[in-house]
Amino acid sequence: MQFYGAVPSHDLTYSDVFLVPSQSGIRSRLDVSLAPGDGTGATIPVVSANMNSVTGPRLAAALARRGGLGVLPQDMHLQELDAAIRWVKAQSTRFDTPFVFGPADTVALALRQVPPVAGQGLVINDEHGSYLGCIDAARLATALSDARLGDLLHGRLTSLDADDIEGPRRAFDLMTAAELDFAPVLHHGAIVGTLSRKSALRSTLYQPALDAQGRLSVAAAIGINGDVAAKARALASAGVDVLVLDTAHGHQEGMLRALKIVADLDLGIPIVAGNVVTADAVADLVGAGATIVKVGVGPGAMCTTRMMTAVGRPQFSAVLETAAAARELGAHVWADGGVRYPRDVALALAAGAASVMIGSWFAGTIEAPGTLATDAAGALYKESWGMASTKAVRERFDRLDPYELARKTLFAEGISSSKIYLDPLRPSLEDLLDMITSGVRSSFTYAGATSVAEFHTRSLVGIQSAAGYEEGKALPVSW
Ligand SMILES: NC(=O)C1=CN([C@@H]2O[C@H](COP(=O)(O)OP(=O)(O)OC[C@H]3O[C@@H](n4cnc5c(N)ncnc54)[C@H](OP(=O)(O)O)[C@@H]3O)[C@@H](O)[C@H]2O)C=CC1
Ligand SMILES: Nc1nc2c(ncn2[C@@H]2O[C@H](COP(=O)(O)O)[C@@H](O)[C@H]2O)c(=O)[nH]1
Ligand SMILES: [K+]
């Protein structure tokens, strides 16, 4: 990456900078590879944050199916993590994971999971797990909230037979011919997944992130305290593909100790450690065994660290410096936090990140762990909170005695409650991935780059005023 004009003497964040187009020989945005090349097997440079409100098994599976990587949070109990990893591994790599309900469940219950939008639907199984039928989610909009789902099953929705679908293009064509937005996929009468026309289309554009056995990939985080070796071994035996060691201040001896212990286990999987913002920290973490360094102190949407402590660093400069240091050492950087638009992902990659970690933005999606709520104006949202918030600290340390717990909660560095609204046009994670990857593919072609590595070297970055940033926004209402 090069600066367009003078190299700045102060630190910058994403809004401070822009990408300058340069001469390009690339004929199509589809001629671009977004694979991060960081040893994780991901095919798009998107990682979901290890936050309780962001990454659960469903979001991790949906993200891996499109080539990204979900990081399950360290606050899940080990048994729960084990079950979540195995669940992700059991999901289809070709078809969407169904939302399954029983015939006695009500419409109100279903609407807490699935909004009444095109392309979504419910699978109804009996108490033995046998398939009874399917309901297009749009149907929920006009049904009474106390109606039983079983009573909405008359007139079975057309299903697809897995044997008839030799490829995603075929699935798309079959659904278009049958005028279906959503369909269950059956194999010998058993449900193996669902498809929307959009998801069939996506399968022609994305490549899933897979492990050596062809199953969806998934990452998990652990903290730096307790028996880190036992936790790391347990996650590896459950099949985790990437291990993340995560603490607020990643450049501390406790982290280096924990990292060495995990690296010495030789688990044969990439080890990510963070969070840090300097080249010195990268050298120490890579020296202790990290192959990927997680970068970002204070940019997160739920994060109050900068206001509480003044500590952190504007994220674009933090990524630029640490990615250069990591590259020298044969390691990689994930840019973690502060991403609100596809442009931020493009800028993090331009600064040298292999992948970009997104939290709060993904908390407002159908696949995120929380239940859907509706505000007074009828807009759908999910709750989110910081992992260092009073709420998270209370839940994390719920087994401590009240005195110790009270001491811990004094040091909160995150907000405990926020509403993250679902984008009515993009309510699912996959809709956001479409938006991010199409934006970033286009960024690559403006820079004349066909790969993440080429984008690192070819990007030309300018510095803009607040007015320059404002000018870039669209104007939905006249001025
Ligand atoms: N990226 C960011 O800007 C930040 C992210 N977070 C996220 O919040 C979550 C919780 O993090 P964390 O607070 O580390 O988890 P914990 O509360 O589990 O703390 C882990 C350990 O680190 C110690 N610790 C915490 N902060 C510091 C510090 N500034 N200097 C030295 N030691 C420290 C704690 O000790 P003690 O409590 O006794 O001090 C504890 O022993 C993580 O997911 C983390 O990534 C949190 C803050 C900033
Ligand atoms: N200082 C804090 N940082 C937090 C907290 N919870 C999460 N995080 C960090 O934010 C990113 C995600 O950023 P986002 O802008 O995409 O939401 C996450 O990966 C953590 O590094 C917190 O309570 N305090
Ligand atoms: K912040």
C-alpha cells in the first residue's frame, strides 16, 4: 500500500482515508479471489467476532458455508463449545440449516427466530424428528400469533429432491421454474436442508470454508487464565479448525505464557492471539507461537476502552503497522472492530489485513444468537453487548462470590445493552456478506488487484477531511 501524496504524521482510522483508483486490466469483478491466504482455509476475508451476541453455531455454519470463519466466544462453557463445534461440523455444506419447529409451536414463537421475509422458511418435524412439512416465512405475516404451526401446513410446499440437484445452478433453475422463493430439500423423505433461490445463486459464487474432511470450518476462543492447555486440547478434539487466544490487553506476559503453552501442544491448527496495536506486540506474539495476530484496541461498537482509559489506536494505522510487522515474520493480521460499511473491510485489507473481524454489525442478523424483538415503530432488532461490559463480566464470573464479582464489575470497558436493528433489505448474515464481498470485489478491481496479496501491494490510499467523507454518503432524501 502507498499513500497518495504525503505520508501522514498522525494516526488514521477508516473514515480518514479513501482508496484512489488506478489503472486496471481486470475485466470483471468476478475475476477476483477474496481468499485471505492466512492458513485458515477461509475463502472470504470475513471473520465473526467471539462475542456472545454475535457468534453462535448457526451464524458460524452460515458464515463457513460462504467461506468465512465464525469464532465461538470463550464465555461459552466448554461442554457447550464442544457441542457447538460438533453441530457446525454436522451441517450441510450445500444446503441452508433449517429452522425446525414442532406442529404445536405457535406463530409467535417462530417469529422470535424467523422474520416474515422472502427466502426464509420453517421446517416442521414431529416429536420423533420426522419431516411433516414446511412453511414459507412470508406466510407468518398474516397468521394469528397464537396459531399453531401444524395448522398452517395444509397444501404442502413443493420440495426439492437432493438427488435431482447436481449443482447450485440446477437448484436455482428448478426453483425459478417452480416459482419458489424457498424450498425444503429432502433425501429419501428426510429433510437435509432448505434452499432459497438466493442461496442457490450464492452457492455458484462462494466456496465454503472446509476442513480436511470436507466439513464446515469453525474457530473458537479461549481466555488466558485457567488451564489453557486443557481447554485448547478439548476444543481441538471436538474438531476446532482455528484457536483464538483473546484478552483485552494482548501484549502482556499472561498472554505470552498462555500462548507458549498452547503453541507447545502442536495441535496443527492456526493460533490467533490478541488484541494488540503495535509492531512490538506482533513480534512478541509471533515469537510466542501466534500465526495470526488480532489487531484493534478500542474501535469496537460496544467498546468503551478509549473513553475509559484513553488507550487504543486509530484502527487503520494500527492495522497498517502491525500487518507490515507480521508480514516480515511470515505471520498475518486480522483487523478486529469498528467495521460498519463494506468500505471499512476494503480499507483494512488495503492496510494489509488478511481478514476482518466483524461483531456488532452481524449481531443484527437472523443467524445471530439472540431472539428477535420489535420496537414501537415495528422495526426488528436484536440485543447486543460488549464482552467487557458489566453484563458480560457478571455472566462470565457468575460462580465467584459476591465480593469478588463486585470487584470484577468495577472494571467494565463495554456497554451492556444496545439495539442492533436488522436491515430490512438485508436481514440475514448472508445478505450482509453479499454486500461486503461485492463491495470489496469492486474495490479490488479499482486497484487492479485480483487477490488479497495484490490488493495489499497495489492499494493507493488518500487522506480526506470530514467533508470528504460526508460527500461519499448517499442521500436518500433531497437536501
Ligand atoms: N479489542 C478491544 O478493544 C477490547 C476487547 N475486549 C474484549 O472483552 C472480552 C473480555 O476481555 P478481558 O477483560 O481481557 O477478559 P477477562 O475479564 O476474562 O480478563 C482476563 C484477564 O486479563 C486481565 N486483564 C484485563 N484487562 C487487563 C489489562 N488492561 N491489563 C492487564 N490485565 C488485564 C484480567 O485481570 P483483572 O480483572 O484482575 O484485571 C484477567 O486476569 C474479550 O473478548 C476482549 O477481547 C475488552 C477490552 C478491549
Ligand atoms: N473494549 C471492548 N471491546 C469489545 C467489547 N466487546 C467486544 N469488543 C471488541 O469489539 C470487537 C468487535 O467490534 P465491532 O465494532 O464489530 O462490534 C470484538 O471482536 C472485540 O475485540 C467490550 O465490551 N469492550
Ligand atoms: K468504540
